[in-house]
Amino acid sequence: MRIISGETQFHIEDKTAVAIGKFDGVHMGHQKLLRHILDKKEQGMKATIFTFDPPPAVFFANMADAGKPAEAKSSDSKKSAMLTQLLTKDEKRRKFEALGIDILVEFPMNAETAHTMPEDFVRNILSDRMNAAYIAAGDDLSYGYKGRGDFSLLNKLAPELGYRTHAIKKLQMFGRDVSSSFIKEEILSAEMERAAELLGEIYYVGGVVAHGKKLGRTIGFPTVNLLPPDEKCLPPYGVYFSEVRVDDRKYHGMTNIGLRPTVSNNGQVSVETYIYDFDGDLYGKYLEIALLTFHRKEQKFASVEVLQRQLDLDLEAGRNYFSYE
């Protein structure tokens, strides 16, 4: 997959089938949209995604925060959580490549590009630089300065610029439009099963295994540790039963998300996972921790010994959970 990132001056030679969107989570609604451009590969077009980096909501939130005193920034924790991403940039790239996307354009969102007039966006970016022959997006598409561009403008310019358009209606599930905001609500409520249905897959945290203090090994509880970036949307701190994916294999796991208050005071959020029936070295490897279900809240125990007794109970509960899969 070719990635064009951070560039405004580029040109794609091949005819492209372009999907426009944020694609946070690549949820069931996004997958419906992406099928339309992937189908066009049979007609010789390159399946191409256009998205902004950072996402517009994040860019404008940062702009609004600029100049505010530190204590006033992101004071609404719920609002801040909703600005996190279901997929990090790395996770999203891996996802697109696995789906068969040919070209990913991560167009820079900044003060200059945010002032692009809608018609200039269509002519100069979608037509001239991206060589679009087919453009698909949600029927609520907006683009250009203050979001003034819409599908009617796309359709108006289509005969002149030589592309076709397709407006995709919002997918509905559980009586609501499927959206990243809806999915984040479920994740922030630890409703991992509902989030999985909306996403079309189990919600996961991906990353390279980091070195920890290795305290778990001293109490018979070795773990692998991921340090998620700040922009990653995480469910409430606690213990989750999980699926661990590494080297094209899957294992059962038990994952603690949080600050590990009994053994650490450094404030670092970690995703720490015990892998059932596994004995190997995973340091430096990329893996994904898919969060199947919530088990219990994170808590601080009186001692490491009390923590160990609780972990033994958690491990047994996990074995019972997986026996019923």
C-alpha cells in the first residue's frame, strides 16, 4: 500500500476510486463504504482513501484550546475522551493494507488547508492530484472551508471533471446511526460486546511489546506490556478477558488496563496481558490485544500478596469464561 502523508503537492498517475472520510475504527458503516471502492479495482482503478491528519475534530479542538491557561484545557474529561481515536495511525494503516487498499492519502489538516474553498478541494485535490474517476462517501459529506462543500457540489462538477459519485446512506444498528461516537460511548461504558458488533470485529489495542519491571514473573504471573499512545480510546481501567494476536496466531489472555496502583506510581497507563498456556519471548514484537469482555474494575490492593490472590481468582474466572466460548 502506498502512503502519501503530510504532503499537499503530489500527483497520482493511475485512475482512482476514492473514499472520503475519517475512518476512525473502520467500523461496519465504513466497511460498507469501502466495499464500493474495492469493487472498482476490477475496472483498473486504484482503491484509494482520502482522510485528514489530524482529524478535523482534533485539529479544531486544539485550535480552540490554543492560548487558554493549562487548567482550562480539556477540562471536560468526557469531551476529551470522545476526541480520542478508535484506531491509532499505525493501527489504521495496518487495517487498510489488510483490506486491500492501494493508496492512503493522509492529507495535512492545518490552518492553511482548513481554509481551502470547497470547489478548489474538488478541482485541485480530488480531480487534479488524486486523479479521481469515482468518489464515494457518506451522504452527509462535508468538506472545504467551514464544511461548506457537499454532495451537490460534487455532482455538479462531475460531468466537467470526469468522475462518478456514490453517496452511501448511514448504516443503522440498535436504532442508531453507526458512528465512531456511538462506538466510543460503548467502549467508555465497558460494553465491549456491543462495540464489537458495531465495529464488525473485537476492539483491540495494537503495539510493540515494551519492557516492564517484570514484577509479574516474580509472583508467577508473567505478562506482556503495551504502552498505548494518548490518542488511543481506552475502556475504563480494569481487567478484561482478551484475545492475543501475534505472528498470525491467537491465544487467550487476561488484560489489565490502567495504572497498576498496587505496584506502580509513575502514572503511566499500560495494557498488561497474561497469556494463557504460552511460554515465549515477545519483546519487540507487534501484537494486538482484542478486548472480549469486562471482568472487574482496577483496584489498589493492600499488598502484592493480596494482589496475587486476586489474580489467581481472575485467572480461574478467565479459564471458565473461555471454556464456554
